[in-house]
Amino acid sequence: MALRVLAFARLRELLGFAERDVDVAPDATLDDVWTALTAGSPEAGRMRPSTRFARNGVVVDGAARVADGD
């Protein structure tokens, strides 16, 4: 499945991108996406408690499943 990920502020600096298209498994959650994106940046990974997710403009928790094109 293809997703577009937008990163803002300090997270954008740590991950090294503002926008990126990523492929994920069909049953992926936002927590799964987070884990994959931050695997190469321990400092970014530690930001999880203060990071909020929005899917298609709606704030959701990390357990939310993603859909193709989100």
C-alpha cells in the first residue's frame, strides 16, 4: 500500500524529509509506520510520546489502520 507521510518541525529535521511516499503492509497501523520511519533515527523514535498522528486531516491514535492513498 502506498502512503504519503508529512513530517513537521523537529521531526522533519531528524528524519531528513518534509514529505515522503512510503509502501507499507496492507494491515499496517500508524504505529507500524512510525516504527519503520524512525528505525534509523533513535532520537526521532524517542519523540513518540509527544508526537500526534493525523490521517487525512483527522487526528487519530497510533493503533489506527492505514489505507492505500492515506
